[in-house]
Amino acid sequence: MNKLQCVITLVVAILFGGAGSVVLAKALPESGDTKEAQRVYEKGAALTMDDLPRSRIQQSLRALQSPARERALQWLNSFTFNERDLDSLNLDRDGGVFYTDKAPAKTKNEVLRHDGFSYVDDTIDVFRLHSKPGSENVLYIDFDGHEIRGTAWNRTGRTLYQAMPFNLDGDGKQFSGAEKANIHEIWRQIAKDFVGYDVDVTTEQPEFFGKTTGHVIITRHIDAHGEPMPYHQTSGVAYVGVWGRYDFAYYSPALVYYDNMPRYAQHIADAAAIKLKRALWHRLPSGQTPRQFSSKNV
């Protein structure tokens, strides 16, 4: 899997979550290996703290005050997850549930090779790309930096994070041709992951962020002031199942740290798509017909 695939997968995972009773299920084989049966914690299973094995998430639950612990358990019962997710699930001090994803290993060559896509048509504005213009459901892929304030990330961290723009060549004054080409490819790959849904995957900032507007920032693990971003040692973070809630904007944005993974567009797109899907957790309405790309942009 290359870097663009990682980013797309990560973004998608962030937006979608999952959830009846605790059951055992076989994990899908990976790389041809047979995996041991994984315990699956189903949505609405009335999961309690004692149902969980000894793990970081169980310790975090025990450390919370009663109201926050009850809120965390209610949140955990709102989606389906399996035993392997326990290493990635986290709780904030108020009982909010979010995922962190381990940064994939990088090699020297992967770090240096950042321009897998070097050209995009000059007629295409990569900061105004839309997969389904006019849809009430919007997934905004943010490449040009963003001030993060007044969110759940600030509640447990600093009052302001200045997320940096997507930058592969070290020149922060303008976006190079290679960077624009990668932005276009990352957007295209993420949009493909949402073909079956009534949603506009876009690189153009929405007028406002409501309960059906997802927001993922492709940024560095250090902000513009040299301070670490939330959970900066990971490949990214996102709250689970917050799509459609009145406080969706508070639990946004999802974050993808492209400099913590091999610098390929597919890695970044995969990472972003995973995070978006975790936030959505199957709450997006399916389209009546397959979603069509705007022909000018693809």
C-alpha cells in the first residue's frame, strides 16, 4: 500500500464507525495469513467496563469520573468494533471516543519520494474540486491550513492549533505543480471511496460547518508555531460516529498527518477516507444512482 492509499484509508476509517450483543467473529485474512477469531463488540450490546479485556481503554474508563464514564460507555455502545480496535480507541476527559492510528513505517526512499503525481491540467482549480455539487452532505478535504479553536481537541489540548498547509517541497509560499497534482489525486481517490453515497467530496471550504459537513485536514504533525498537534505521534485522529449530531463541528476536524507516513498520495487518501468513515459510521444516505464525478475535474 502506498502513501496515497494510506491517507485515503485513514480518512475513510475516521468517518465510519460500527455496532447487538458481544459475539466472536473471524477476522478477514490479511496478506494470506489466517487470523485468530476476534471478539466483536456489537452496537447496542449494553457493553460494560467488565466486558472489556485488560487494555488501555479499560484503564481509561476506570480513571474517568462517573458521568464521563457513563457517557463513554454509551458512546462505545453506539458503534461496532472488534478486539483489535482496542489499541486504537481513546477517551477524552469528558467521555468522548476517538480513534488514533499508528503511523506506518517509512523508509528513507519513501520519505524522499513525494511527487508520485507531477502534473494536473492548468484549467483545473484543485481548491474547488467537487464530486457531487449541490449535495446537502459535504466532506471537505482541507489542504491549505486551518485554525483549530473551540473544539474538543482544544478542550484537552491548547486553545489554538495552527494546522499547516500541505507542503511537500518545503516552499510554503505557494503550491507547486507536484503538490497540486497530489492534491487532485488524493481528492479523486477519496471521492471514489464514497461513490455509493449522496455526498459531495470537495476541496472548497464550505460556507459553514453544520451537522452534515465533514472536515478533515491534511497537515503536518507540528503546527505553524512549532507546537505538536493533537496526538502528533500518530498518522491521524478522529472522533467516532459524530456525523449528523448537533455538535459535529465541535468534534471536528479529523486530522491526517501526512508527514508521519510514506509520502504517497494513495497513503494520504486512504488515511483521510478511514477517518471520515469513522466520523460517519454508516450514517450517510446512499444515493439512488451511482455518484458521478464532475467531468471537468476528473
